[in-house]
Amino acid sequence: MRFFGFALFVGLVLPLSLHAGVAVTPTTALPGERTTFTLTATADRPSPLIELRLLLPRGITEVSPRVIQGWQIDIVSEGTSVSEIAWSGGSIPPGYQESFGFEATVGSDVSSLSWIVIEKYKDGFLQTYDRSQDEIGTELAYAPVTNVETPPVASDWYGKAALLVASFALVISFASLLRHF
């Protein structure tokens, strides 16, 4: 019987306590591009998750969250820019997760986006994901990060080399055809 209780603890309780509660995808984005982001939240406590607040990093503009059945969306603005999206009125049962989508334009002057997330549970507990992984050395309570990367530009040399190889292949093909006639 003791083994059963231990197995139940290891199988059910331990994974809930070790699982990071939030993630934002994609983990890379292009500067100046409109991007669809997804915030995934897991209720990793014994109480249901009833509210989520996403504090938007500098460099995010033109924000439009997707409607999720059962959840109310509140958008907080500072001047002309959106600073926060809050989802409330729904409930994520313990051990389950929900995805919250939104679109935004990524600024061309940022190299990374650090997303601060605040979860509120039905029992009143607040969990804040606001620190870098380097600060705490674990995946628990870290702020998800999206890296903003400029796509590599093919060198003009590569284009010329590809054209040269293609031309050479074409000449060989024609020579082979003429030889058969």
C-alpha cells in the first residue's frame, strides 16, 4: 500500500509541481513582421487557474487577441500602445492547459521579447513569471522569451555561383542531346 501511495505521488503530484506553467510561442520572430503568438498556461496548482495577465514587452504594436469561449478579454493601453492583455472569467482545472492566441507586430528595433505573465488561481494564489532563467537557474517562474532574429541574406556570390552551375548543367544537357542526333 505504501508503494501505491508513493507511485501516486510521483506519477501525479510531482509532474504538476515540476512543470513550467507558461510558454509563449513562437520562440523566434522576424522584426517588422505581423506574428501570431500563443500563450499556453498550465494550471500547475491544486486550484483552478481563473485569470491570466500578459504584460507586453517594449517593441510590440498592433495587438489583437483572439476570442476564447468562456473567457473575457481586457486590453490595457498606455497612450496609443497596448501594454497588457488580461483573460478572466474562465477556468483551467488543475493539471490542464489552455492556449490564448494573439497577433502583434514585432518592432524592428528589438532583439528579444521577454513576456511577463501573472496567473491568478481560485484560491487567491498569484504566480508571476517575470525573471530570466539566468537569474533563478530553473524553469520555474521564468519569463518566456521570444528572440527577434533578422533572416540571413544570401550573398550575391551564392546567387552567381548557383546561376553558373545551372548554366553549366544546361550546356551539358544540350550537348548530350545533340550527340544523340
